[in-house]
Amino acid sequence: MELAPLNSHSADSGRREMLLEHLFIGDLLRHLWRTRNCNVEVLRSQVDNAGYDVVLECGGIIRHVQFKSSHREAKTREVGINIALAAKPSGCVIWIMFDQMTVELGPYLWFGCEPGKPLPPLGDRIGKHSKGNSEGYKAERPNMRQIRWSQFEVLQTMEDVAGALFGKQTA
């Protein structure tokens, strides 16, 4: 069976976002299970105003995680990060790259520090709304900072991601 590319990644972005989040969490839990790190908690945020999508806890380490996603051929080279995430201990951003035909995940782009440390500085590039008003003006979003692709570290495997999130005991 030949796969067709998704017609519009933006038209179904909400569904795609949920699918990628579930696939990511499933892959992470599978990796942690295989490394005998079975006591993991996954807590989902009901409202996206605190800068994170999920809270993950493993081995006493708590991570507030914001997910971003792009298919591997996307031209996007920066993402908006809510400044509230910087107030969370061990906050981080995982930018999930995926194949638009197969929805296979990876590589992953990581913006964060070691467990127990806050986010790296977000800088002063204020984010803007992605859609303009009737005149095309894109208003600023003062609670958002634009982070460039080059500020992220590339992680190739889920083992690399688990290590970044929770330390070497999970890699």
C-alpha cells in the first residue's frame, strides 16, 4: 500500500499535534520500560497558558515539557516559547521532527538544561501572532519569545531524549 502525504498539515494541526504527542510519550515510555525505569508519571496540562504541555516524572526528576513539531521538510526555523516555562524548575522544549508520509518520529530538537536547572535564557525576540489582522498586521505576543533552530541541540534517538530529560540512568 502506497502512502500519500497528508493534504494539509496546518488544516489538521490539532489532531496531528495530539497524535505526535501520544506517539512521543509511547516511545519514551517504551524506552524507559526497557531500561527498567518503570515508575514514570505523565501529567497532561488542560490549559496551555503555563508554557508546558505535559509534566513528566521519573526517578524523582520532574520535567515541564513544551512540545513543538515540524515535518522534516518544513522550512520553519524558529518557534515561540512561552516565558512562563522559564519559571518552571527543569522546564524544557522538545521539537519533534517527523516524516510526513509515515509519521515516524525523529530526530528531536532539545532546548533545556540538565535536570534541576532552569531553561537557558530565552532572549528578547518577542513572538508575534502567526496570522495577521484584516490589514495583515501581526500583533506582538509579549509572553512569547522566538527561539531559533540553531539554539536547539539535535538528539537522534529516544535514548538521547531520555538521557536529556532524566539523566544517564535512563539512557
